[in-house]
Amino acid sequence: MGKGGSTTRTQGALTLLIVDDERSLRFSIGEWARDMGYTPLEAAGGREALEAVREHGADAVLLDLRLGDEDGLKLLRQIREADPDIPVVMLTGHGTVEHAVRAIKMGAYDFMLKPPDLDHLGVVLERAIEHGRLRREVDHLRATAPSAQPILGSSAALQRALSRLERAARGGTATVLLRGETGSGKELTARFLHEKSPRAAGPFIELNCSAIPEQLLESELYGHERGAFTDAKRFRKGLFELADGGTLFLDEIGEMAPKLQAKLLRVLETRTFRRVGGHADITVDVRVVAATHRDLTRMVAEGQFREDLYFRLNVVPVEIPALRERVGDVAILAEHFVQRFCRELGRPAARIAPAALSLMQAYAWPGNVRELKNVIERVVLLEAEDEILPEHLPTEITRGATPAARAAVSDPFPAGVVRPIADVEKLAIAHALLVCDGNKTRAATQLGISRQTLRTKLKEYALGDDAEEGAEGA
């Protein structure tokens, strides 16, 4: 951006803090920085530099080794303590190998002689800022990795949703609206979209709009300047800036207040915004993925959600199926959670008894995958040891199952009762699929039937994705 411009870019107008006791050098580097698209800040000494870092933040720092009577290495340590992710490039007119080695060991990104070659300085700063961005991204991934889960399942309903997401991911910019019940895995599918897109190397930032009070949500999204409100004691970047070049996932978008809906619409249309208390427009390159369990069309009709924002979000709508719509995935997910929680407890994985699995497949799962995960965790921790039996399951599952499923669990061959062959056959097929990890070819072989016969039986007994295919063709 040229000198005197009023629009900043998080990618091109990053903040460069120049710390040097020579005013002429600060001025010349500052003018060069403006021409290169940076927003320069100047400091003649340590106190000014630390105040600038704490109040305004910085994307990179140029720091003189000697600041009059001050030691630049001491200031380097203080800057690193204030913000360890800011890359610092040291400058000196009295460079030695010893100084360079000490600076690098203390966390400096690079070491250059004064006056610096500006072309080389531009390359060094670009690499330093990218290094800082990658560090922040790694920190974010490490923070979120423990809760990350794979998307498991082979049902037709799930595969349709994933296929649609893969196609949407190719564009890289179109806004996506994920619709699905609570606990159905909207965050996981948003991550799937991000990882399949050209933005995969960029950050994935998530925010639950219902978890932040309205008065703080605006600052969380767009950042704020120091003093913008009572508790704004220092400058802060918002999630839109942090997600620049990547994806911002806004969960529970239906909970956003009307005032904030209007600002979000403007950001989606112009890709620009202002921090709370700020005066400069900031332009970002962010893909927004929104999600909700609410009926936004009804909310629009009732005046609770802006119609223009709904259309802007709903460029690519994707329905995330409820777990009851993908019954064939229950066995796969249950087995995955059993192995996971047994591993965390340091013990061999427990078996799932066919009768217990039949109950789980017959249950409606109003809390979807999240409810299944919580049930398995509780059962593994408190109830089952080597095998998960029907009596280990919560009463809502046994009570919510169909009468046929309940009859099948107490005893597959109760005394004095003749069970219909169809019930026994269904139980055997469910058990075979569990043992074979959902592989129909292996299950058919072990059952002694053809794969086509197995597919016919799956449709007949409404088991798994073949049942769904049969229903669609009816």
C-alpha cells in the first residue's frame, strides 16, 4: 500500500516495530516499510518498545543490538517474554559472530548488519513473519488436537454429505452452511472441508456463537483497540484476522444477535471490517463456514434472523445426517469409542455383545454421535470389563429400543420360547458385521452366504446403509 493509504491488509499491511536509537535510520526504514505495505511503529528505547508490543502488538520487530546505554539482547529477552511468537530480527553496526550466536540462542530469528540491504531485509522479514504464523498455527493445532476425532462411517447418508463437502472445498471461497442436529458432528465436517480445500495450510479457527456473551462477541470476531471499552487494556486481534488465509468456523450461527448479524453480512460481502474502537479498514481473505441446529428459514420468517445474511451464508448448504439416519455406522462408531476409551484406561479393548449392539442400533440417539460417545465412555469406565452387555447400557437405550430388539437381548434362546428364525438371522448378521468391522464381503463369507444375499437381508431387516438405499428406491 502506498504512503497515506487508509486501508490495511493483514497479509500485506502487517505491523513492523523498528527499535533503534538513531532517528534517521528509524525514519528511512519506516518509509521503506510503508512502501512495502507494512504499518511501521517506531521506538527509540526499551520502554517505548515494550509499551508498543503490549499496546499495539507487532508482526515483526527490527531491534538494534545497542540502544545507547541499553542492551538490545536484554530487550530481546523482554520482548520474547511479552510475546514469544513475535519474530525479532537483530541489527548492529558492530556485529561479531559471538553476538549473532547469542542473539539466535536467545530466540532472535536473524541477525543483520547496519545499514541493512533493504531487498535482503524484505526477504528476511517475509520469512520471519511466515515463521511466526506457522508457530501460532502449530500451537493452535496442538491445543485442538486432543479433541480431534476422525469422521467414521460408510453409510450412504454420510457419504453424500462428505461428497458434497469435497466438491464445495475445491472452490476455496464459497460460504458453506452446515445444518444438522446437536451432536451430529458439524465441527468435524467443517474441519474436513478445510483440510480438503486449497486453504488447508492456513489456520482453522472455530467459535461457538452461543458460548460468548453478545457484548463480547463483536470483539472476539473483529478484535479491538486499546481503550475501546472498559476492559480493553491492550490491543487485540480478532478471529477474522487470525483466520486470514484459512477458514473461520462459526458454530450455532442462529444464536447471533441481529446487530452482529448486520456487521457479519458486511464483512462477508466486502471482506473488510474495523476493530472495535478502530478507524482503519482491515481486509482479510477468510472462508466462513457456518453451522446451526436451528431452522433458519423459520427464523427468517419470524424476523429472528436476517434474510440477506441467510442467503449469503447458504451459498453451499450441506445437511449433516443424524445418527438415526445412518444406523449402519453405529457399530463402527461404537467400536471406535470402545477402543479409544479402553486404550486411555490402559486395558485391552472390550467386546460389544451382539445383543447390546442390536439395542444400540435400535435406539434413536437424540444426542447423535456425541451421545453415543458419552454412553460408551460411561459404560467402559463404570460398567463393563471384558464385554459390554445389554444390562450395562443406560435405561433410556433399552427402554427406547423396539420391542423386537428388547426381546432379542435378554436371551437369544430363552427357555420355553421359540424365537422366529428371522430374529435369530438378524442377530447373526449384526454380529457378523461387528466382528468384520462392517466389511460386507468378509461378513458374507463367514456367514456362508453370497454378498448379494447379505445385501438383500440388510434391506429386509433395515440394517445399515443398504436399508437406506432400499428405502430410497421404493
